Amino acid sequence: MQLLKRLVVEEDGQGITEYALILGLVILGIWIAVKQSGIGNSITRIFTAVKNQTDACAGGNCGG
């Protein structure tokens, strides 16, 4: 019962919880913006090209 009273009365973790909620909303907003704008596809293509070049180089087929 004491633990329950402490959880209701204490406000030590309140700030951290608020920042976590704000961070979650910011991340959600960025994620939605990236999905809607199509920039995600561009980023995926860039990383795929880098991965393909790295795989080719690892196989001894560097074009340098």
C-alpha cells in the first residue's frame, strides 16, 4: 500500500516520462514525413548501392 501511495505522490520520474512522450511524437512525425515524401526510397537506393559496391570490393572486384 505504501508503494502505491508513493507512486501517486512522487513526481521524480514525471519529467523523464514527458520527454519520452515528446520524443516518441517527434519520431512518429519524422517517420510519417519520410514515408509520405518518398525520401525513404531514395535513402534505400543509396544504401543499396553502397552495399553492392562494398560486397563487390569484398569479393576482390574493386574498380579502383
